[in-house]
Amino acid sequence: MTDLVFVGCYTEEAKGNGTGITTFSRTSSGLDFVSTLPMTSPSWLVRHPSLPVLYAANETLTGEVTSLSISALGELSVLDIASTGGAHPCHLAVTPDGRFLLCANYTGGSLAVFALDSSGRIGERTALVQHTGSGPQADRQEAAHVHMAVPSSDGSIVSAVDLGTDEIRSYTLSSSGSLDLLAVSALPPGTGPRQLVRRPGTDLAYVVGELGKTLLTLRETSPGAFEVVASTPSTAGTCSGSNLVAHLEISGERLYLSNRGPDCVTEFALDPVPSAVADQPCGAAPRHFTLLDDTCYVAAQLDDAITTFPLTASATADPHHHRTGTPTFILPITLP
């Protein structure tokens, strides 16, 4: 078994210091550099659910998505490059059956769907839905900004989180890849929703408000329709700095949320409304992170480093640094 970590980044075109998708091997002592595949701003990565294929969102003004094969040795090679139909794609997801790739175009304010063939390669773009609207924060909510596309557990519904309009717009996804509007869920004005994560086995979900500096608890009242249950501050308050939340993940009875500004990952207990337990300093501008074997791996964007710290520490621990240019995303993969 080989444990690899693929790291996305911002490159020069996005004022970053990265050069493409960087591969590390994960060892007991940390991360060891393996190679880098040059690519323009692959800011978000996702793996096909059953095939050795990766997809990268190239977060540029023109907007592209790249598919890549993973060799038995962990080497990457480009398969396809497709236009996303909107500027600055920032999030990708693959439906659980592996038939469709979903893409959120942030500046473009749109949601795209691509068909995937039996080998995982990108086929035709089957849908492109344009959002319209705005929010109360004129500098960030002047227009629609789709930040995330979340498929339901069976892949029949896609929920698009729109930071610009303070909405979650859910669509039914047909067998041919078309989208039909199912429900529109309004969030408190100025929330600036960034990410949505469902809590497995419940009707609850959580949304991070990038602009409102909040963590919202939602109830899914019917498939794709959400109502706000509670609002929680996005940190425990022990780290200073104006909050700009980024990524959240659920692990068992805990939720973790990264905060740029305070530069920490905050741990919450779920009961079911989140209650902040601790803030862990983790480097400058923590963007995406992943949880592996009781360790948190953080893309510290402005530190040009992946930082790591143990989740099981009884008190905050000094993070370890692994240098890489302007990291934005961390994708662990184990090869047989």
C-alpha cells in the first residue's frame, strides 16, 4: 500500500507561488516530496469514486476542468481539458455513481454538469445553470457566486451554495445530466454561504458563512430544502483576527472548521448544534484541510506550506510545516 497526498494550489496567474499539482508520499515522519505536474491554478481536486482518475478545477478567468489518470506508481497524466462555461471554477464533486462531474463557477455564478464515460473521462457538458441575484454586502455580493455543488447520497439532487445571493438552490439531476430547479432555501442576509455538509444518518446539515462569520445548523425539511435551526460563532474565540471561514468537515461526533484571519482550525462538538471546543493554530490563511489517522493536514495558503497537527493532543500543539507553493487543497489517496 502506498499513501499519497495530492496538493492543489494557486499559480502565478492567480498571484500564487505554486506550479501545479504536487504529489507527496505520506510516511510516519510526515510528507516527502515526490513530484509536481505543471498546471494553471488547480485549486480544487476530487477523485472518481471507483476509478484511478482525478479532476482539477483550474480557477481561471476562462474556467477549465482537467481530468487526470493516476498510474499504479501514483504518477499523474492529463486526459481531458474542458471549459466549465463560467469564470473561476472553485469546487468539484462527482456523483456517487461516477456518472457526472459537478462544477461550481464562482465568478461566473453558474453550476455546470459534465457526463463521465466508463473510464472516467470527461464527455459533454450536459447542463449549465446560471444564477442571478445579489446580497447586502456590495463588495462581495454584487452578483451570484456559486461556491459549492453538493450531490445527495443517491446523486439524484444537487444543492448549489451561492455566496452572492445567500441561497442554497437545489436541483433534480436527471439520468441524462439535465438540471431542474427543485427548491430555493434563503439564508440570513449577509451570510455569504461557502460550503454545505450533511450530517450522515440525520436530517441535519451545516453551512459556513464566509461573510457572516457564522456556522449555521440547518434541517433538511424535504429533499433539497433547508431551514435554519441555529447560528454559532465560527471560532472558540481564543485566536485573534477577523474571521474568514473556509472549509469544514465532519468526523464522527466532531466538526472541524478552518478560519483565515485567526489562522486556526476550530473543533466543535455536535449535540446537534455545534459547540466550540478548541482553536488550533495552523499557519497563515488555512484554506482546505483533511483529517487522516488522528492528524489534521492543512493547506496554509499564505505560508506556502502544508501544516500538520495531532487531533488527539490534550492542548494545542505547534504544527509541522511541509513547504509547497500557495496550497489550496489536500487530497489523500491510498494505492494498492
